[in-house]
Amino acid sequence: MLNEINPKLPMRDKNSTREYYLKLGFKEFGENDYDGYLMLQMDKIQIHFFEFKALIPNKNYGQVYIRTDNIEKLYKS
């Protein structure tokens, strides 16, 4: 029935968020670069980010768990 989820999370800085997730192996997708919005994908996982400059990370309760079948490889990367 359900087979995917695409969380939409706040980000303070698009460039920093992009760099971090690209290092983890995610790739940008989509044909357009939207101002204040970022879409990343790895395998069947998509994460969408919207700009929220006033975000205070230690007061944000949003969470997403990404399951993997090879945590050691992901950790080493």
C-alpha cells in the first residue's frame, strides 16, 4: 500500500544543507533550482527542505529516521 515517504524539513542555509547531504551521498534532483527550497535524493529516499532562517536547531522537535541496511558504509562515508 504505502511505500515511500518524503519529509519536508526546515533549513537555515540552503548551501550548508546541500553540502552536508551531498557528502552523505545524496544527489539533487529536479530540473529547477527553487529559491529557498532544496530537494535531495538517495536511492528511494527523498528529503525536501524549505528555508526557515529563524530556525533554532536545539528548539526544533522535528525528526526523521532514515533506515539503512549498511550503517557501517554510511558511517564511513
